[in-house]
Amino acid sequence: MEDGTIITRAREWLNQGTGKTAALVAGLALLAGAAVWALRDEKDRKIDTIAAQGRRVLYVCKNPSCKARGTMRVPYEDEWPQPCPQCKETQAVKGFKCRQCGYILERTGAAAIRCPKCGRVHHNQGPTEDPSPPPKRR
Ligand SMILES: [Zn+2]
Ligand SMILES: [Zn+2]
């Protein structure tokens, strides 16, 4: 039976050693390419997610009827004060953790701040945020 000669020849070529190797290499290259693309997309998605979530910072709410304190996420281009996650008033300011008891104190820039919980005096105010830098696209 004389069917499509090109297909027949291609099949014969594929059944030879070199043809098999070439097909295998081509297939692997395609797979590798697809994997690279998939990973790249995954990385971009992660960067978008991290950028959208912002960074975690310690905050103290200045609203006298709220006085919330804890951690929250703010955009990377943050401006203070931020909206308080508890009372929604734009009265949340940067805080730092007491090195002795972990209580979150307002970061005022004063030379010394005394922790109202344990009395420890802080001459150096600790970091307000986790040290991770903003994610960057290549
Ligand atoms: Zn508040
Ligand atoms: Zn303390």
C-alpha cells in the first residue's frame, strides 16, 4: 500500500536511532521551555501577590477610643499615619516592640522611650517592619 510518502519516511526516520534521539531532544526542549514559562508566570504571580499585600509593620493607633496595637500590612509606598485596622481611623502610627516584654510602643523618634508595661527604657527604637525589601521585577 502506497500511502503518503512523507509520513512513511518520517516514520522510518523516527524509528532510526538518530531520528528517535532528535525527536526526544526536541520534545525535552519543548518541555523545558514550557516549564520555564510556567515558573516565570508563577514567580510573577507571587510578586504581584506580595506587592498587593504590602509589608508587615508594627503599629500603634493614636485614636484614644481605640488604642489598638499590633501588626498590619501597608503598601510599600506607605505614608503615615495609616488607617487603623481596628477603628478604620487614619490614626495608626509606626510602632516598635519592647525588647523586654514585646509590648508595642509608639515610634516617636525620642531619645528614650519607657515601656509602660515593664519599665524598660529604649534608647534605640527597634525596626518598625520586617526587613524584607519590596519585591522587584527583573
Ligand atoms: Zn484604631
Ligand atoms: Zn516592655
